[in-house]
Amino acid sequence: MERELPSLKRKDLICNDLPLHIAVTGESGTGKSTFVNAFRGIDNKDEGAAPTGFVETTMKPEPYPHPIYPNVTLWDLPGIGTTKFPADQYLKYVEFKKFDFFILVSADRFTENEAMLAQEIKKMGKNLYFVRSKIDNNLEAAQKSQREYDEEKTLQEIRENCIEGLEKQVVETPQVFLVSGFDLHLYDFPALQDTMERELPSHKRDVLILTLPNVCKSIINKKKEVFRSQIWRYALTSAAVAAVPLPGISIAADVGILVKVLRDYLFGFGLDEKSLEKLSRDTNIPLDDIKPVFTCICSGKSVTNELVLFMLQSGALVSAALIAEEGSRWIPFIGIPIASALSFTSIYTFLRSTLNSLSVDAESIRTKFLLKKALAFSDQEQ
């Protein structure tokens, strides 16, 4: 049975219970629901996905919690053109105060109503990001119709056209991001991620980072830094428990901590069993062909007390420190401080090393399999 430590509750682990509410609005057929699903790391056909289609199905705000971090919710809002409310009353109708920021999705030009809505959101001190969706469709059409097709030039023309249209409707310094819901790793989604993160209050920044899909190396690195910033807390808890002069309590407490932390790491990097099984289904690549890329013992496995003990014993330095810790606690006067210091060092070293290995595995998955998944998913929808 896993030990629960009063000083280390689940909400203290990695992504705490701070709520983050993201509003996504736009008219029907713009790819709004596909964007909501992709942001949450799920496909349109998955259980719990926001319904997609060209018929407006969203007539009231619909919440879609993140499948791993339920304190983060994306809200699918009805397009302002589908309601009878003007922009200012629309925001009251959808209870705008609870949202941390807004994302406005359009597959074409942004409408006058959407421009008015943007102005009202800005007046109320909230951040708004314009997402020009279905960019893959636009590029495909341009490639078929242009003699000298230039992807970068076409993207720049679409972006400038959107910005000019919004500025004509008196929207100041609009931020427009070109996105494909089926290929988030392409175009401006990484830039959108960076902008949202940068403009969020610092106390919610880590919450957002951990929920973002691993579409680029920078996101994986940022998740790694968030996880790394928490390691000292777990090491300090371990050191405090090591000061208790009871045989076996320190290692039992360490294992209880590490089981929970490693599970969070696997979920954050998409290396847990469920995520990998889904990746295998989506890409038609057997799990046995995915697992050989892993460098970390716990990648793709169920984290149990037994697995953590095995990992601790596999590391010569950490294993030696833990053995020395148990022996040193019985040295008169100086034994307890030595045991605490060794416990802190061993847990800190173990988590840093494991985190480094898991981030490498996450990047391997992204480059070797997630990109294939995006291509396969895109082909299915065409």
C-alpha cells in the first residue's frame, strides 16, 4: 500500500489546483472545436471531444476540462454571430470575468462582430489572440492555383490580410496566429504557446506550460524546467522524514513521494501507458516498435513501489547514499543531520537524472512518432 505523506498532498505535486479557464470562440465551421480538442491533446473522435461540424451546436458556453489536469478548462463559446447579444452583453452572457484569456478562431476574414467583441475584451483588460485556422487548406489551394508557389510568402500574405482587416475595424495591434488543428507543430502554434505563456500572470504560467501539447522541443524543455523547479521540495520533504529515528520509515516515505512524482512526469511528457497506447492506435505503430527508443526505465510503464525501488537500486550513487543514510542515523549527535543530508542528496540526484532521461524520451517520441501521427490524422480528414 502506498504511503500518503501529510506534508505532500496531491495538489502540491507539479501542477497544482490553480484554475485556468481559456475561452475559445468563433462561428461554426471555423475549426474551433478541432482547435479545442487538439489543444487538449485529443482527437475529434475521442471520448470527451468537443463535437465538430458545420452546423452550430454551441449555443451556450461548454466546458472541456484537460484530460490530465482537470483544473485547466477550455470553454467552447458560441460565436457572437450566433447570439442575439451585442458584444458588450455577449461578454456578460458568457461570464467573461472567469476567463484568463480569449482565443478567437476564424477560417476566413474576422467579421465586424468579432472585431467589436475584441474591442470589448481589450477594454475589460483581458488578453485576446486571433487564430486564423485551416491554414493547411489555404496552402493546398494556393499550391494548386499558383504558378510559382511560395509557402512562406503565402503565409505572410494571409497574416497581413487578417491584421489589415482588423486594424480597419479599429482593433489595435491585433495578434494573429496561423494554425492548423491537425498539424499543431506547423505554422504559428508554437508562437501562440509562447505568447500565451509570456502574457499570463506568473502564478499561472507553470499550469499552462504543463498542459500544452508536446508539439515542439521548446515546450518539452519548458515542462522539464517546471518539473525541475519542484525537485528541491520533494528532496526537502525526504530530508525531514529522514530525521525521524525509526527504521525503514525514510525509504518508505521516499518511495511514496517518488511514485507520485514520476507519474506526474510521465503524464506531462505523454509517456504514460494510456498516452502511448493511444499513440500506437493513431499511428498504427505497435507499442513494441515504440518502446525501444526509451532510455528511462519507467517510460511507458505503470509506476509502482516495486518499480521505484528497482530504479533506486539500479543507480549506484543513489543506492549507496540511501544505504549510508540508514546506517548514519544511529551515529550519536551527528547521525540525524548526516542522514537528512544524504536523503536530500539522493532524492535530488535521482529526480534530476530521471527527469533528464524522460525529457530525452519525450523528444524522441515527438520527432519519431508524433509527427507521423499528425500526418496520419491530417490524411484521414482530407
